[in-house]
Amino acid sequence: MSALKGLSGSLAGFPGFALRRLVGAVVTLFAISVIIYLVFYVAPGDVAQITCGPRCSPAQVHQVAEQLRLDDPLYVRYWHFLQGVFVGQDYSTGTSVQHCGAPCLGVSYQSGQQVTQLIWAKLPVTFSLVLGAMVLWLILGVGTGVLSAWRRGRFTERALTAVTLAGTATPVFVIGLVLMIVVCGQLQLLPFPQYVPFTEDPEQWAWNLLLPWLSLALIESAKYARLTRSSMLETLAEDHVRTFRAYGVGERSIIGRHALRGAVAPVIALSANDFGSAIGGAVLSETLFGLPGLGRELVHAVTVVDLPVVVGMVLVTGFFVVLANAVADVLFAVADRRVVLS
Amino acid sequence: MSEALVASQAPGTDSSVPGASGARQFWRRLRAQRAALVAAGVVALLVLIALAAPLLTAIEGQDPTTYHPSLVDSARGGVPVGPLGGIGGDHWLGVEPQTGRDLFARLVYGARVSLGVALAATLVQVLIGIVVGVAAGLGNRWVDQLLSRATDVIVAMPLMIMSLALLAIVPSSFPRPVLVALIIGLVAWGSIAKIVRAHTLTLKELDYVAAARLSGWGAWRVARRELLPALAAPVITYAALLVPTNITVEAALSFLGVGVKPPTPSWGQMLTAADIWYQAAPQYLLLPAGALFVTVLALTVLGDGVRTALDPRAASRLRIGTGRRREAKA
């Protein structure tokens, strides 16, 4: 009865909660854009000189500065940037005037390419990497967690606990490096990863990404195993489970139906969070495996001080983190109706 | 941390042994966990190695930065001369491919960088976290709103990406390890600030803090005399878990080539080129990887142990109904 009451109560407040969370996410994103803009456009050295190259004359450097609007006051440039994001902007390439459509994040100092297009081209790689890995780590992590909650107190659980502990302690580039050397180099079971677009050849796409997926999943699943196990153990300790047992409900049913239910909400929330941070964290595995995604593009942009690309990349990854966190909160509220919607 | 700090009771910490000081209780509970004890030993050994790095390399008779071109075969692309990557009496763990620098020296000096940067970064995170968290918890509605939103923004920033970008724009004349520690600290203080704020809000309502506030103490004095001692337990717990994370982040940044720069040795940086050499000199890959693994593992287990010792309730919850006598190791 009380569960029913809680359900109707939370659903009534739910749209308001989701809306508030969304508005909060937008405000956060706006704040991030201001901070990033300030940090990256106030601090750097002579961008015009770097962009132009070491052999440029002062006159040429001045021309570059003018073309990139580097001499405008900061608030003018930020205003321009916002305009670009919401209504698009026109820019001159020196010979002609180009238009950059609505979500315009500026133009690369180096290649002259629009940042939005650049990101758009790299996004499928990063998404392929993260989404595939996520499916794997959910299966691995939740599976391990269920198994160790079921076999609690036995050897299986202790062995699994040790393995997951080792998983949490290994940096992804270490396990990736070792796997690549053993699986691709020594055993030659898998090819050295190379990105093949899904639309071109789905089989090769998956075959090439299998190793990066595995490396990410092995590390991440440890967290899920621990979370699943501890939420299940908490549920198993509750009174209603004891009642089920007293009524003669079998252990399999208690684990599979009742205890697992307690783990659903935290696992969903964590995976939404992790999706966001994995987009940002993909830089490591992309660099290691040579996958041409967002992260590798950022490393490149950082080394050549291509500020519009850096700012655009940080903003886009920030966008995914904020969005994922908001989704995580909402999903958590949907999945676990005990959450107080305040 | 002084004993007095650890001694004070945070909300949620029980005092099952009346009369025993909190610090002694903490040690007793930590000692009761075998895994944590072993981990503490490993961490102590690592710290010792890091501190004694100059001494150890002096005994070996090497240093981490001298090139030994005669020890690598330039005709074969810089593979170390001799069996097992050049292991011998002069070079205990062999030499680095291409440069011939001593691997043992680079490994022990790398421990200095790893531990030093991680600890310094944790210190920065804890300091900012306490200041922001306490100020948000004690301040009026506007202060709280402003600081909480700022914390949200910091939490939402992708850590790796931000550090990567920030490291690129600071001039290279700035001492690199200090910079890496500062940036990790400045980018990732959000979660500890949130924890401190939550605890401050709870503590604020407790009688002894309310009494201090009502008797006209200023916010600063209340924070220093009444709140900080009670915040020690949650802050230490969380900080202990931050250290291994920071080790990984430093290694990752150095691996990407933007963290600690050569000639300063760092484990992450050593791994950058290791995959090309794994056949000729496998220890060039295995040593830094193993060092990272052992360090992070030991610190994580120790962190878990500290948490169990400071908040036994949270740990014992997991044991109910499992029928096990031993401590839950998760």
C-alpha cells in the first residue's frame, strides 16, 4: 500500500523535478562556457605569432591578429562567440566570406575548418568506443556483482572481490597497453585497432574496436560489480526479504527478482554518469589505440594552441557530462521511487 | 593530522569503547583489518623508496638523467646491449632503449614524482574543498547558492580534458610537477566540497555547534574550533581515496605527454614509448606498469581500510545477513 502511495506522490512531482534539473543543467553549461572562455583567452601567450608561424614578420602577425579578432576586448569576443552559438556568424577567410551555421563554435586557427564540423566528424568514433564499451562493462559488472552477492561468503565471492579490486587499481592505458601487446602482438588474435566506420563495414568496425572495448570494460566493470554487490547485500539484509524466505521463496528467486531490483536504480544512475565522463576520458584510450576521435583531436589542438578547437571540444564534452548527469538524476528518480523529490 | 583532530567524533561514528581516545580506536580498527595492514606496509615502503631515491641510486652508482649511448645498439634502432635489456651489476634493472638511461634510477625517482604530485594535489583538493564546503554550509542562502552552483560547475567539467587543456596554455618555464599537482587540485575539488558542505549542514544543527553560534562566536571561530575537528573523519576518509585517483591522473597526463616532461622521470611518461620496445626490453613496459599497479592497489586498499576504521557502521552494513565473521573487504 505504502509503495503505491509513494508512486503516485512521486509521479505528481516528477515533471517539475525533471524540468528543474534540466534548467539547472543549462545554467551549469552556460557557466562552464564563461569560465572556459575566460581561462583560455586570457591566459595564453602570443596566439597570433604561434598561428602565423615563427618566420612571420610583425606586419603579418598583426594581420593575423586582426583577421582572428584577437585585439577585440574580451566581452566583445565572448558576445561574438555566443552569437555564433545561437544564430551563427559570418567570418572572412581573407579571400572570401563564409557562413558558419547556428551552433557555431568558431573556426580553427590552424586548418580554417569550422569547429562544429570538426567535432561532428570525430563524434562517431568516440561514441562507438564509449557505447560499445558501456554495453560490455554493464554485462560484465552487473554479472560479477550478482554472482558475488549470490555466492557471498564463499570462495567465489572472495576471488571475484580480489579481481574487481585489481580492476579498480589498474589505469586504463596500462591494461590497454598490455592487452594490445599480448592479444594483437603475441597471439595475433585481434588486429591492432584501426577505426572502420560502422556504415562502411559493421563487422570490421566491431572487430577492430573489440580490444579498446574490452580494456575500458575491464576497468569500469569493477565499479559496477562493487555497486551491484553492495546494493544487493543491502536489500538482502532488509526485513521483507526475510519474510520472503520465511514464506519459502527460493534463493534463486530472491537473488534474481528481489535483491537485483535494489541494484537497478544505482546502476542506471552510475552508468548515465559514466557515459558522460567516458566521453571526456576517451582521450586516453583513443591516444593509446590510435583512434581518431574527439580526445585525440583535442590533444592535437592543445599542442598547436588552436584555441577555438580546444574551447569547442571542452564545451562539447562538458555538454555530455552535464546532460548525462541530469539524465542520471531523472532516471534515478524514475527507477527508485523512494527518492524524495525536493 | 593531529591526534586531537582524529579524536573528535563525527556524526555517524560510534564510540563503542568508552574512554578509549578516538585516535587509539582508529588504530585498533585499522589493525584489525589484515589487508589494510599489508597495504599500509607497502605504502610505507613506497614512501621510503621515494624519499631515499638519491641514496638508492648512489648505492647503485647511477643517476636518472645521464645518457649511456654505449649501452644501446644504435644500428638496431637503440635496443639495449646485452641480455634482458642490459640488466647487470651496473644497471640493476637494465637501461632505457635509445637513451641508455638507468631504469632503476628512473623508476625510484618516478616514485617521487608520482607520490609527491598525488599528495600535493590531494592537499589542494582538500583545502579548497574544506573552505568552499564550510563556507557554503555556514553562509546565508546566497552564499550557499553561489558556492553550490560553482561546485556543480566544477564537478561537471571533464577532468582529463580540462587538465589537458590547462596544461597546454601555461608557459613551460613553470616547474612541471608543481603545475600538474596544482591543476589536478584546481580541477577536481568538487566532490570533496560537496561532502564537506553536507556534513557542515548536519553539524550546524547539533546542539554544541548551535550553542557556540548562539553565544555570539563568529563564523570563523565556529568553523575552526567546532566544525573542523568534527569534519576530520569524513575528510580523511575521502582524501585517502583521492590519493590513488590522483596517482592515476598524473600518470595519464604524463602518458599523454602533457604532464611531467622529460628529463624528469615519471611512470606514466615511461609507458609512452614502452609498447615499441616490449620484445627487446620487456621490463621497460613491465616496471612502470607494475609500479603503478602496486601503488594504486595498495593506496586503494589502505583507503578502504581507513574508511572502515573511521566509519565502522558503513562497513558493517554490508555484512549483515551474510553469515561471515571476517570483515567485508569491499
